Amino acid sequence: MKLAVRKRKIGIIPILEVVDQDQLYTPLPLIVYYHGWQTSKELVLTQGRKLAQQGFRVVLPDAQNHGEREAPMSQVPSLTFLQSIYTNLFEFESIVAYFTQLGLDNGKLGVGGVSMGGMTTCALLTQHPEIDVAACVMGSPSLIDYRKQLEESFKKRKISVPQDYENLTSWIPYYDLALHYDEIKKRPLFFWHGIHDEKVQFVQTDRFVRNNLGPEITFRAANERHMVKVPTMDQVTDFFVNHL
């Protein structure tokens, strides 16, 4: 199989589209896969290739402030990080609509991501019942818990945040998967998280899974830090193959 990796722009969103060269114009299941903090779409290309080899059309967007959209980071703690997730949420529908309007998806939709991209994935599940399958790799399913982790870190490092920090991030509770999981449509959901993750606390994923474990959730805990290796990418690929 020969894969095509095509650079596109959907409005102002730079993306890579990864698909079997022989199925460029064939309606296929669509997977939108998001990269992590301070990386780019190119750094999830290996995952994109693995998925495309299994017959999916894979879209890898650059988040705001990343890759081709790189911009200076704000000196206000976490502002650029949260802004990047927020923009991903705003742009998701336009990415999917682009391929639907071209007749290139077959109605099946998957979403996944790494770290910040995993948080984006979990947040999207709270608002988009059209997502059929999702995979979160070393990202927190609870944006509220992650916000608390950031605040605790800032206090220890004596870094000040705006007094109205929680009001400024008041969108977060609406997109916290842990807060809304009982209310939303259940779909196959894959989590992978390293027990020794030094950036996104393992306990946040572990707590969510323990509180919500059902047949739709697959959880892989690994003796790893905040790093994705090839076997993890293979597990993600197999999950989408089996469920999408």
C-alpha cells in the first residue's frame, strides 16, 4: 500500500491528510487526530500512517500556537495551553464538515489525540454525539482536575495567576468528560496512560476509569513516563480497527 500525505488548509487550519493513495476519493471512515503541547501535526504522523494503512482517512491538524501556527507563548501561566485546546474545540466541526462536503467520509467518525490532544478528544465527547470512537493517550479526561494540577504547580513555584482565573476559564466545566460522562452517549473509548507520567497525572485517568468503567472503556496503564512509543500507537490503531 502506498500512502498519500497531503498538506491542506481548511480556512486558516493547516492539516495533513493521510490516506491510501488508491482511495484518495473514496468515502472512508474519518479520524481526526490531535497532537500534544508544543509539538505539531508532523509529530503524530507515524500514528496517522498506521491508521491510514488500515483503511481510514486521517486528518492531523495543527493546533493554534503550534506548528505552522506557532506564535510567542503568553507569559500568563497556562493561557496559551488552554487557548490551544479551546481553539481545537471551535475548529472541530469545520474540519469534519470540509471532508463531508467533499464526499470523502462515509459517516463514521473517530477522534483521538496525545496529551493536550487527548484532552481535546475527551472535551469533544461532551458535545459531539456524532463521534463514534475516541482514543485519549496520556491526556486527562477531567479538565477541572488538570486545572487544579496546574494551580497547585503554580503555587509551589510561586507563580501568580489572575485572581479571576477560574472565571476566565469558565468554559472548562462544560467540557469536562468526568463531570458529564453519565449524561452523554457512551461510545468505545480507549485510554492509555503511563503510571509515572510527570506532566499529566496518571491518577486523573485512573480515577475516571474506576468511576465509570463499563464495556465501552478500554484502559491500558503502562510502566512509562510522558512518552508515546510504537507499541502504544499499535494499540490505538487496533482499537480503531476493532470499533470503527
